[in-house]
Amino acid sequence: MYVFNNTDGSTGSGYSSKGNQLKFGIDNKWYKADFLGYEGAAEYAASKLLEQSNIMEYVPYQLEMIAYNGHSFNGCVSNNFLQPGQRLITAERLYQAYYNKSVKEVLEKSSLQDRIPKFVEDVTNITGLENFGKYITILLEFDAYILNEDRHFHNIAVIQNEDKSFSYCPVFDNGAAFLSDTRNDYPLEKNTYGLISGVKAKPFSHDFDKQVECCRKLYGTQFKVEQFNMKEATAEIKEMYGDKVYTRICEVEEHQKMMYPEFVSDDIKPVSFNDMFSEEKKETMKNKIHQKKPRSPKL
């Protein structure tokens, strides 16, 4: 159990589209306490899936019991993936800094077929990350597989390096997956399969399939995961959260595996976001960033 109090230098609450979650950055680790249900179990299960996927850069989460001001919470812990001199810049912050508008303001009048390529083009122009279309496809495909309903524009981010160049962010922050919001939307008493159809996607459409289909047409299928036993991989969830949470997470994964058989493969080729282009091309893009910017940013 990790114990916090009000004088430990913690960051306090973290942002979520559904409310504030207790989140603490201590000793180069991030601790997140459950707020709406079993977010910690969802993060843990998602990272176990990513272990078996073609995605090399992701944040592994471990289950953690957290004590805060006399109260105990289930939750999770992960290492801080930022290196010295690096900063996390969300898509929302990029748009505000470079265009002085929110992402919604820029994209809201466009159709889905135009919103996604416009967003990819904007982020590419700002950051020089020329494979951002493939990156966003991986995120949205993975979200569809795990039913992550919280991929808003504060949950899509890039890393700004000390030299002001940009890198791709590892996959992280999947706590709203697997029907984890038991307080508001997905009570444990309800049937898992009856709830699945009501999950709404973000950020371009409420329909997971429409987002994924649009991305695939533009950038191809990207996410792949090996056949593996979810029940064995997530047995620790049963110990901390009980049988209902554990069973529901396994049911969701099994259902989504049947819905998206194209994601499951025995021939996995690892994908590293930051190796999608050569060092020479990185240098070319870095120069391009410094030579031409949409406006003078204050990140």
C-alpha cells in the first residue's frame, strides 16, 4: 500500500472528461486512484493486452492499493515515461498554442471523413511527425478493442524534447476501458453484453467502427495482438477487485476479439512509433519545424 497526505508534493487530481481522479507524481512514478469504478484494473488489463500486441511503446501499469488522507483506494501505478528535458504536449494544447483555437473549434464543421485527415495534417505540420496518421489509427483501433470511451483531445499527446523537436507518445491512460465506470454508466449488476452497445467512442465520432473504418481507408490497419489467455494474464484483478470485475473485463475482451477478428494474429511484427522514419528524416523534419510554424507558440 502506498500512503499519501496533503504535504507529499503530489499533483492532486488529474483530468478526465468524466471528472477528477486522484493522481500523484512521486519519485518518478505515477499513482492513480480509482474514482468512478475500476479504472486501475482497466489500465492493468489494457497493458497486459499491449504486452501481447505489436505496439512496442506503451506504459505498463501495475495494480496498487493507495491510502490517501485516511481513505483507501484501489488503483494503479506506472513509471514516468518522460525523460529529463521532455514535456508532454496534448493535442488540445498544440491547437491552442499554434492556432489559438480548440481542436473542436477547428474541426467541428468538417465531416468525419475530413476531420481525421485534417487533424492528422495539422499535428504533422506542427510536430513534423509524418506517420501520425498510422499512430492515431493504432490508438483508435486499440480503443475499439478495449472499449476505451475517453480518448478526448487531452488524451492524445506528443512528447516535446529538450531541443524542441517532437516524438511519439507511448500508449497510456486507458482507465476508461472495459466498462470501468460502474458509478454512472455501467453498474456491475447489469449484463456485460447488454452494456457494450451503449459505449460511445471519442474523439471524432461516437461510433468506434466509423472512426476505425475512416482511419483504415487512409492509413491501413495497424493494431495487431496475439492469441492469449486474458483470464490467466489478469488473475491479479480477481484478487484485488473480486470476481465480478475480473469476469466482466474478460467478457469484454472475449466479445471484442470476436467483433474484431482482424486484430488477432499469430504473425506479430513489432511497431515502434519513433522508428517509423530514419534519423536523416528526423533531422530534415526538425529543420522544417524550426523554419516554418503556423504562429509563434507558447507551449
